[in-house]
Amino acid sequence: MQPVRRIRRVSTPFAIFIGIIVGTLLTRFIPSFLFSAYSTAWRGSAHAPIHTHTHAKATSSRQTTPPTLEQRRRVLDILSTISPHHTRGCNRNLNPLYVHQARDRYASLIGHSPPPSKSWLFDLGLGLLDPFPRPSQEETSLYSHRRDLSGGEHKYFFAINLYNSFDIIPDLFATLFRVSAILGYHNVFVSIYENGSTDQTKAVLRIFDALARSVGLRVTIRTSQRTRGAFNHRIEYLAEVRNAAFVPLHDLRNAENEYFDTIIFMNDILPCVDDVLELIYQSRLNNAGITCATDYMFHEDLVRTPSRASLSVADYSAQGSPVFYDNWVARDINGTALENAPFEAIFHDGGSSMRFQQHLPVQVQSCWNGIAVLDPAPFYQPKRVRFRMAGIAEGECSASECSLICNDYWEAGYGRILMVPRVKLAYDQVRRVTSVPTFVPDTCACLTASFRYHSSSAT
């Protein structure tokens, strides 16, 4: 009988050495793309990581597991926790009828399929242990009535410029995340260009860059130390900064043949979720070239008696009166500048003023007002529009880069430019300056007969 051979145990240092050798060989000969689905790059003077997308044909069969519904909900909870106070009043004291109508009104914008009504736990009689909340019967009905306003999948490109925006970024992103959740994260691309900030804007942008990726929201954040300087023309500088936010729009078209159906350009503004949805809804309903909000600032020295649909008397006496803000860009259908005045007195054109007081979209010659929803077609055309300064040498009147792009939309045949009075945006603390209890028919079909536009309106 042969003696049993005992297996000699390899010493720990020798085992570690063998492990290092094997690991080195594996990392040397196995392609790195099997271990990583994306890379982080630093471009130029950028201070935030930029996601580098690879072409679909170049990706491996190994795909990153998408975040679960529960993981996305946890991120939204985090956002709600760290957001400051600016937009907390968005959903305060809302009329229940308005909430019900808003849910039905914006159901057409839902860009994702509903979660399953039940899971395998229900089949085992353990439905109460299901960790994922299931849609209620009312929520299920919203999906059953879901309809696309234009047919097919709709993709949205958000362009945002930021400068010294540390205090508003959490509010802005909290709204952006919730709007994207409704539109469908896979339908949304966010491009942010920040430059010249002297506060902690760059640092907080990194936090939200990571949060956006964790829920599957595509985002490109580019930052720079560039400032206007002493010798740059103000409008030329602002036009270049705005165009910088559009770089991914053209990169995605050229590199991946990806086109977007709607552009939403946002300034450093504080919108509520229904504000953004209403602008998108009106843009698509009316097939508008540009759709803008109405912005305001509070005038402390101007006090008036509020209407029943406005703030309380106490609010007005303490804060003054909300006054229309961006009258440098906004022009009515006759080319007349709007007034820095309370909302019932900003239009000189009687028909426009009547529609505004009825909370109906108003056809204007130009506007911007914090958020503008644009038809992207003029940006994709061979002679594409872009933000610019006026051609003074060619006899063009000096104007804002936002006014000039409205003029260029007219010239390109996209002159349906609408101001939506229902959406009133603030730059500091959000205050609901109007409360519309119900929705009324708001299509601008009655304005399609003729658009009055005078070439001299830019003067």
C-alpha cells in the first residue's frame, strides 16, 4: 500500500507573488474596454469631468446595468434633502383641481413606460414584501391615456449657462431631475457651460454630475476660467458663451447621427416642475419656433392692491409688487418694447394684453425671459442660426443676442414666437404670483392667419 502524499501548502509570500504575476498578465493582454464602459477626460481648462461617449459599434457586449427604480428614487430623495429653500413653495397650497388637471394635461409628455403592476412576489402571495412601489390605479390610467403630441419618440436637449450660481444649482437640478423623470431619462441630454465663477459653482457642479450619471441622465458639464475681460464686446461675449452650451448638440449629430426634437435653454432661473412642462407643452401644441416664459422681479417701492388670484395683501405690503423684468429683449407683435410694470400693464397692444390677462399664449416679435424652448430645425439647417452680435457695419441695429436669434428665426421661417403668461419665473425666492384654478383652451390657432412683423422693430 502506497503511503498517502501530503500536499505541501504554499507559503503566503509566495502565493501573493504568484497572484501579482497572474494579475499583471491579465491586465496586459485582456482589452481594457472589458472592464470599463466609459472614461473620464479633462479637456483644455475644464475643471469638471466630461463623459466620453463611444460609438455603438465600438462598445462591447458587456453593458452597464441600468439603475433600478429604487436607486433613482433614493437619488431624488437626496436631492430633496440638500436643496435649499428657494423652490420649496412650488407645490405649497396647490388647488387640488389644478393638480388633477395638470397630471392629465402633461400625460402626453410622459416619455417612459409604466413599471409593472405586480411582481413575482404577488404570485407567491407575498405582495406586501415587494420593495418597489407599484403604480396606483390613477397612475396607471395616466399611462393608458399617454399620447405623443407629434408621434414617435421625442428627444430633448437642455442647454444651460451658469455663472456664480452656487446658491441656485441645487434647486435647478432638483427641478431638472424631476422633469427628466417625466420626459424619460433616455430622452434627455443636458449640456452645461460654466465659466468665470468666483464662488463654489464648479465644486457643486461635480456633485450633481455624479448624481445625474447615477440615475442614467446624460449630462456634459464643461467649466472654464474664462471671463469677459476689458476688451470684449458684451454681446459678442454673451453670444460665445451661449454657443458654447450648444457644442454637444452638433457633436452628437456629427459623431453619432443623433438629433433632438426640442431645445430648452435655461438661464440661472428658479423654475418649478410644472413651469418647464407647461413651456414644453405649449411649444409642441402650437408647433412654435420659440416659446418663452414671463420673468419678474419684486419692486419694493411699488405697492398695489392684489387681485383675488394674486398674493395676499400682507405679501404685497412686505415685498412690493412683481414687475416684468426682461423688457430689453421682449417685443410685442408690433415690435414695441414691453414695460417694466405690473403684469396687467406690460403690453401696449390691446389684443395681446387681453390674451395675457386671460393666461393665454401671446404671439410676440421676440422674447427670452429666463427659459426659451426652441425648435431645433434652424440650428440643423445648412445655414444654421447661432447666437451672435448685430452686424452694425451692415446697418443692423444693436440688440441683445437673444433678440437677434429671434430675428433669425423669423428670417428662417420659424416666426411663431410665443410668450406664455401662465409661467412666471423668479431669480431669487420663488413666489406664486398668480394662481390659475383651472386650465382654459390655450391654443394659438386663432393667430395663424397672419403674423405682423416689421423689419424696423429691432431699432
